[in-house]
Amino acid sequence: MTNWAQGPSLGIGLLALLAGIGALYVGREFFIPIALALLLNALLRPLVRGLERLRVPTVAGATLVVLGLVGGLTAGGFALVDPVRTWVSQVPASIETAARKLEPARHSLEHVSQAAQAVTDPGGTPPAAPAPPAVPPFLTQLFGTTATFMAGLAAVLLLLYLLLASGDLFLRKVVEVLPLFRDKRTAVRITEEVQQAVTRYMGATLLINLGQGIAVGLTLWGLGMPHPWLWGGLTVVLEFIPYLGAACMIGLLAMTAFSQFDHLGAILLVPGTYLVIATLQNNLVSPFVYGQRLQLNPVAVFVGVLFWWYLWGVAGAFLAVPFFATLKIVADHLEGLAPVAAFLGE
């Protein structure tokens, strides 16, 4: 009898979950700036509080922090804009060169495919001529368009400023609404732990990525790759996306190496070196720096990154780990979500 009673509620919960996922997908242009602003608010809130302890008003502190962030982004953009423009302009030629060098291997595979097709389908039509090489679609998704990026960045910065300037207003409102003192205390504890976890994760990841970017830049400079510091900068940015960032870097490096070198050993050495550096970082540096409190189930993280990549693209993959860290902290404090906490934990 109990199982029959639980059936409708389970179905309603599943439909609500699917409706929520659909709403996040359809309204991604609305939700992504909000999610990024909330993440940056948790990261930069300690700076505003530090300025408040120095008798700087909250609004003035928020202004200084946001202006500092804008200055840092502007300086980084100017430093990378010329190498990125040069590299992007060379992408079609690099793809064409790589395709030409892989032509013998492609012809061998075509002969095997044609032989297999002749056996299975003797009267079949001959295969069509291969299309000319084009820019991979993931590059368009990765870099996007300037207008879209600038509009989204402006929305994020404006919302971030409003969140920082409001101080702890939203937390106080939540505490006022909750009826029980126990719930008020839990809400404050969860908020503090989430801010600490996000700050620790983002700060530690930035330091790790900077070290890895320097190592990649020096290594590629030694291997004779063009624009080694561009690759170091891309490493710092893309390694914020677990798994997929490293995969994109390996693919981009392999494509560029095909256009720069003629020997297969030299070509494979470039992405192989990046793979070695990334593996050492993930297995030696990251566990030591993050500690046990930020260790999440790698399978859950990988599936989550793929899910959010499909849902929100690059921004979703970037937000996946902070989202799961926040979900785990919330689940640790709520008895009904104990299975979720156990699954997300390592």
C-alpha cells in the first residue's frame, strides 16, 4: 500500500526535476549571469569585509573591488588579445596543413572502409568526396562572439556590484523569514561554509592553474611552439573547467603541432607533454592543495561537468564544481539530503 502511495509523489518529483532542467536550459541567458555573479560574490565578499574592518563603507568597498576586477580583466585581455587574434587567424591554415599531413592515413582508412562496404553492400553508392576542413564547432562555442561576451560580462559585473554593495542584506532577510532559531543558525552556518569553500576552491585553483600555465609556457617555448605564453594563459583559463579544459588544450595543441612540425615524434611530444603536466598536477598538486574538505567524487564531478556543459556551455562547465561543492555543504547540514552528501563525497 505504501509503495502505491509513493508512486504519484515520485512521478511528480521527477516531472518537477525535468521541468526545472528545461527551465534552466531555455532561460540560460537569464540564469548564467546570475550564477556567475553569485559565485564571484562569494569569492570577493571577504575583500569587502576586510575593507569594512578598515572603516571603508560597504558601497565604497564594493566599488573598489569591482573596479579592481575590471582592471585585472582589462589588463589580461590586452595582454592576450594580439596573440589570440594571430592564432585564431591561423586556425584554418593550421587545420588545412594538419589535414594534408594526415592525408595518407585518411586514404588508408577510406580504402578499408570501401573494402568493408563492398563486402556488405556490393551495389552501394560510392562515398562522397570529403568536405574541405573547417574551424571545429567547439572553437566557436569556446570563444563565442565579442558582442555576446561583452553583454554578458556587463550584466555579471553590474549584478556583482549590487550584491557586494548590499552587504549581508539577503542573508538577513532569509534569517528573518525562517521561523525556528535552529533553522536560522543552520542557514548562517551554510552560508559561511559555502563562501569559505568557494573562496578556498577558486583561490587554490587559480594558484594551481598559474603554476601549471607557467610550466606549460616554459615547456612549449623549449619545444619551439609559437606563442608559448598564449598557451600558458589559455591553460590558466581552461583548467578552471575540469577534464574538458584539459581535453580542449590537448586538442588545440595537437592541431597546432601538426602545422608546425613534420616528424610524428615532435608532433606527439607537444600534447603528450601537456598531458604529463596535467596528470602530475591532478594527482600530486591538487589533492595536497585542496585537502579533504574540497575533495569530491570524481565520477560525479565528471558527469556533472558534462551535464552543465550541455545545459549552459562553457559557463556551465566552469560553474559545475562550485555548484557541487555548494550542494554537498547544504546536503551535509540537511538530514533529508544525507544520501546526496554521501554520493558527492569522495
